[in-house]
Amino acid sequence: MNEREIKSFFSGELLQWYKKAKRDLPWRRSRDPYHIWVSEIMLQQTRVDTVIPYFNRFMAKFPTITALAEAPEEEVIKAWEGLGYYSRARNLQAAACEIAENHGGRLPDDKSVVAGLKGVGPYTSGAILSIAFGRPEPAVDGNVMRVLSRYFCIDEDIAKPATRVGMEGLARELIPEGEASDFNQALMELGALICTPKSPSCLLCPVMAHCQGRLAGRETELPVKSKAKPPRPEHRLAALLQDAEGRVLVRQRPESGLLARMWELPHVTAPERGVWESAAEGSALLAASLDAEGLAGVSAESLRHVADAEHVFTHLHWHLRVLGADGGQGRVAEAAVAAEAAGATAVAGVEAAFAAAAAEGQVGYSIDAAGASLPPGYRWIDAADFERLAWPNVFSKLLRAHFSGTLYEIAPKR
Ligand code: SF4
């Protein structure tokens, strides 16, 4: 077979396979460009199984571009909570506003408009134009580059922009006339179901007969990808402070930057891991930072280690240590662990700890229950407030556990 035939075999077999094997996904039930657009944004860095319920809820809540444009930003972020990479949601809404304003609320079949939308890069633009409008535009992401590297036995580093540009040219050539929508989805589907990153199922692959990587025995070596830098570790100390009613003190993140305008426990970054690990130094640092924020009166001695959690972003790895006020969750966590060690249930330990703390008048830590003198951006929340506000995953997990009384389950073992 010559190169032209190898390409034509690939396109033809892949398309036929896709027509039989494609998954029934909610965004495939329509050609509505808005549905395709939202699904493609959600699918960036996120698995299909995770996206499906988010997509369905998002469409029920914001059924049109205009509805999305007119929604309060907090509601959009709340609907995105748990998907991560929140700038995607903000960009989506900003782009929806632009379409509502300049294009009557309908995404136009116009490459320059689609490619110019906030948050839409070359892959997403190609996906929208081909899937929704049938335009012969390539949609090349990491999955597609993996498939093409293997099938054509390409050794170039897919982390390099020049390789992506070359792959886009190749993918464009491969699109059969009039079949851009199905063909691009077929490529993505092959990468998701058969030509998977670690162990490609070559024996089930519709293009195995002429896969150059497979024929060379190199299917698991390809694609070539230079390693990205590992995420930088950051050690953070967070305060879990409660008022006498059990409400928790939280603050809103700044207007821009990572996780903009989401809510979190007040916290500080330790200058080095040793400080974070040291009970005395960690609590002193956190108490000093609260004081500097205008939350005077939290003594280092009153803070103790109640839980650990972590979150990995693309460039950052947060190690979060939560310090609670003595007599509150600190005692509860400790009692739960001690009760389990003594053969009782953790719940029994928790109940006993709450009872003892309450008897001593130490059910929580109070700065200012009325909230009158809290610094700007701070507030007290109860369980209902927690459900309404939008949180980064790591704080959502911690606070959900706190309000359901199971924080001791993620407490450190002493
Ligand atoms: S034969 Fe194997 S390596 Fe080649 S495209 Fe198919 S699954 Fe991927």
C-alpha cells in the first residue's frame, strides 16, 4: 500500500467503525452548536463519564445561550462545581454574553467568530465547526495526536506546538468529503475506546491492518511526549473556626486568578514544608496570618491539627492542613481515633467528645458571632449556605465532611 492508500484506508475504516460503535452521549443527540460547544468545553481535561451528569444539569439550568448569558455568575460556577478548571465556566459565560449581544443568541456558522470566542482554542473551534456545521476543520487534541502518531508511526514530540500544527494538517487531509462531523468524532472515539494511552486494544481496532506503529511493534512507545514539569508543591495551613452556633468562618477568593471568586477556608501558605509539619510553627503562622487579616484573637495554642487534604492543579499541588479551634473539631477528631483504637465506634467517640466539649463551653471558637467586624470578603456560613456557594473541590470535600459530622474520617492518624 502506498501512503495515499494507507490514509484512505484509515479514513474509510474508521468512519464505518464509528457508525456502528459510537456511544450514545447526550450531546450527540443533537446538532445544536450550543450543546456541542458546552460539551467540548466540559470535556477538556475531563472524562466523559464525569461530564455526562454535569452536561445534563447544565442544559436543564441554562437551556439556551441567552439563558446562560443572563444567569448570575455564581449560579454558573455552582453548576460547574466539581469539574475544576473554573476559568472554563467563566469564559463560557463571557462568550455566551458576546453571542447574545452580537449574534442574536445563536452561535453562527462562521470560523472567525467561533475561533475568536473566549476559551475557544484551535481544537474546540475545529470540533464545533466540524461537528455542528459539518465544516472540514481538524480537531486535534492529545487523544487524536496519540492515534495519528501510532497509526502513521510519527516520532515527533507531541508536546511541541510545531507537531500539533503538522498533525492538524494531516488530520485535515484525512477528512472524507462531507463527513467532517462523523470523522472527527470517530477519531476522538477511537482514542477514547480503543487506542487508549497505556494499553491500546489493537486486536479490536478497525485500522490495525495498516497501523504503521503497530506493524513496527511500537504502539506502546508512541506518541513521543516530553515530560511536563511536575506540579509545584505548596503547603498550606487552613483554619476551621466556628462560632457558638456551629457556623464556619469562610472567605471569598480574589476577583481574578486561580479559582477566582470561589469560597474557601481562610488559609496561608507555609514558607517551607517543615513549618507546615510542625504543630507549633504551623499554628503560630496561621494565627499570625489571621491576625494580619483582621481576625484578631485566635491564639496559636487554640489551634490543632484536625484534617489533611490535597488537590492537584496543572501547575500546583496543594497540601492542605486544617487546624481547628481546640475543644471543637480537634478534640472530636482525636476522640474518634481514640475510640476506634479502644474498640468502640468512631461515632461513639465523636458523640462523647462533643458532649465533653459542650460541658466545658468549648463547642467552637468565636471571633464575632454577629459578624459585624469581620474583614471584607469574610462571612460565617451554615450547612445551607455551604450548599449555595461555589467551592474548589478540596474545600467542598472538607466542609461537606464537617457539616455531615464525618470530618474525623479524613482526620490525621496520630
Ligand atoms: S492498531 Fe493499535 S496502535 Fe494502531 S491505531 Fe489501532 S489501537 Fe492504535
